[in-house]
Amino acid sequence: MTLLQEAIDRIEVLVEQARNSQLREPMASSFATVDEQGRPSVRTLLLKKVDERGLVFFTNVHSRKGHHLDANPFAAVCVYYQEAHQQFQVEGPVEPITDDEADAYWQTRPRASQIGAYASHQSEVLTDRTLLQARVSKYEEQFTGMDIPRPPHWSGYRVIPERIEFWAGHPDRLNQRELYILKDGQWIKELLYP
Ligand SMILES: Cc1cc2nc3c(=O)[nH]c(=O)nc-3n(C[C@H](O)[C@H](O)[C@H](O)COP(=O)(O)O)c2cc1C
């Protein structure tokens, strides 16, 4: 097993444990991007797929984060599991997923979420919430009786891991930090002081 596969397996174990402990959103992550001026911002996103190729999430590509990723295609992801007192972090470049991948996931979305993806100009100013409801009604009417195609502004991105760190709480704050990092094309594993 490669070190990357080992790290991804560890993430999967953490997610599975969280799922078994009835956590509402076991894949909810703090997701940081950087704008064109180098200023960071962070928001919660649901990770939808985790494997050796990376971490996939879905969003509106015209959102604030979408603009950040256009200007600066790198991200940092952090997930903390309070019950387990463990955290994982992933950093690396971000690339758009393929249309086929986006279409496949789109088709699994509930119809109301699909309508919402059309109705929401994510991250733009909404002067009145009735406008949002009106847009929902408009698209419900437009798509009556038919499958809803994926709009071009709704897709996914993949964070390609170059750095993966696991943190585990230990007594007396002698916490454990294990770093998997890609150096000169090779994954290596190191411990870090807490
Ligand atoms: C639990 C939770 C899950 C979320 N999942 C997503 C998601 O998967 N995709 C998404 O675009 N926004 C998601 N959001 C909303 C984002 O946090 C954020 O408000 C939105 O993406 C706009 O961010 P931006 O203006 O930085 O682009 C989620 C919020 C919460 C609290």
C-alpha cells in the first residue's frame, strides 16, 4: 500500500466512525480558499467523494469560492471530529471535475436541490428572499414533467492531496500529529511536535 493510500484509508475510517456515531454531516469540512489578493476565506462544504485522486465537492462555480479557485486553484480542508477528538487536514491544488462526473452526481440530487441550483445565484446579493422563492417557482414551472439538466454553473472540484495531516488528542496535550507529504514526487510520513 502506498502512503497516499494509507492516508486516504485513514480518512475513510474517520468518516465511517463519524457516520456510525450518527453525526449529522460526517463529511462536513472547513474549506479554505485564497482570493486574487492573497486573502484567505473559509466556509463549510460537504465532501462527497474521497479517494486517492482527491477530495470532491460540489458548488456553484460562479460563487465567491469559485472565483477564488479561478484566480488561485489551491485549497486547504480541515475536518474535526469532536467525539473522537481527531482532526484531518488536506492541502493541495484544485481542479474541476469532468462534466461526466458532475452529471453523474447531479442525477443523484433530489429534484428540489436541482431546482435550488438553478434558483440560487450563489454568493451574490439577494435583496429580498421573495425573489429566491419566485425563482424557485419559475424553474419548477419551467421543468414541469421533465428531467432537470445540470446547469453549467453547477459542478464539482477535486482537491488533489499534496499534504495530509492527522491530529489526535492525547493526554496532557501531548497530542499526536502525523504528516503525509509529497516531497520531490514521493510521499513521506513524518511526526510533528504537537
Ligand atoms: C453543513 C453545511 C454544508 C454545506 N455544504 C455546501 C456544499 O457542499 N457546497 C456549497 O456550495 N456550499 C455548501 N454550504 C454553504 C457554504 O458554507 C457557503 O455558504 C456557500 O458555498 C457560499 O460560499 P462562498 O460565498 O464562499 O462561495 C454548506 C454549509 C453548511 C453549513
